[in-house]
Amino acid sequence: MDGGINLVKNIVEVIDAVKNFKETKALKQVYIKFETGKIHGVIGRNGSGKTVLFKCICGFMTLDAGTILIDGIPVKPAVSQDIGIIIEEPGFIGSLSGFKNLKLLASIHNKISDNEIRKTLELVGLDSNSKKHVSKYSLGMRHRLGIAQAIMEKPKLLILDEPMNGLDKQGVLGIREVFKELNRKGTTIILSSHYAEDIETLCDTVCEMDNGVLIQLR
């Protein structure tokens, strides 16, 4: 085998990304590559640019300069990509149950069955047969439902912005195991978390965002 051949495959490449909001430079020439099959952590203070970067990777925002590639192809609108997303609190319909919310969302791509939706709800610790309206859910239950929404179609890439918010200690431990198992099965995960233990126990690589600048730590 030719030792000069690079066999590393990057699922996401962010190349000299720039994003400005009036006088604020949210992303300053950000350059990073996220390798396929790993869990990547992004840390940083609120307002450092993490969420803006995630939104640009997902296609929710467009860059002012630079390029983002997903599997070598310029980023497209989020709905057309094989990406599971948690960015801010998902907008569920309060008058429907968790299952009915997910069934409605699943109908967009029509890729999974009702049984697969129910299995995903159970996986994140929710009762798949519950008729309770989402408007009656606790904060932790809403976050579990958001995680179920992100993972139910088994995407190749998960973008998770503070996915553990609102969960108690046992909930955090359980969801970490869910993410580890998804990764073992081939899902690449990029996540941010204020919990140092999430980063330490989950992530293969870690980078830090500070004032729009991204630095790889490991």
C-alpha cells in the first residue's frame, strides 16, 4: 500500500467560514475538518459562535464568505440533508402527543415506520403509548423528545447543540449511552456541551470557539 495515500474521510469540512451580523463578527475565517465516524466536541462561552457555526453546517444560515462541505458537497438546506439536529428547543405542536409529533415529522421523508418511532421514544426514556400532550411535558421530557426527533431516522450525522439541557443526572447518563451506541453503529456526532464530563466521556476530538475563532484542542 502506498503510505502517501490519505484514507481519512471527513464528513464535514468548514473552509475559511465567515459570518457577520451588522457589527458582530460571529465566525472569523473558521477552518475545521470533522472526521467521519467520530464524536467531536465544540466548547466555548455563550455568544462565542458555536450555535452560529452549527446553524451554518445545517444550512439554516448562509455564510458571508467561505465554504462548508458535507461529504464533499456544498451544504444544502437542512431538510434535504441526512442530518439529525438539535439546535435550540424544537418547535413541537403542544396539542399533540410525543408520538404524533414525531409521526408528523417523519411523514416529510417517509423513511421510518410507526414501530421505529415508538422504539426511538422508548430508547430516550419516553412512553411511546402515552396520550399526554407535549404542552404538558416537563422540560426534561421535551428535551428527550427533541433527541428522539433528531435520531429517529438514523442519520449519518448528528449536530447537537447542548443536548443534555433540562435532563437530570440519570437522564444525562442514559442519553450519553444512546449517543455512544449510535456512534458505534456509524453515526458521526458533533456536539457542544457546558458539561465538561460530556466532552471528556464522549468526544474523540475537542475544539474551542472563542469570539468567532475556532481552535483545535485535541
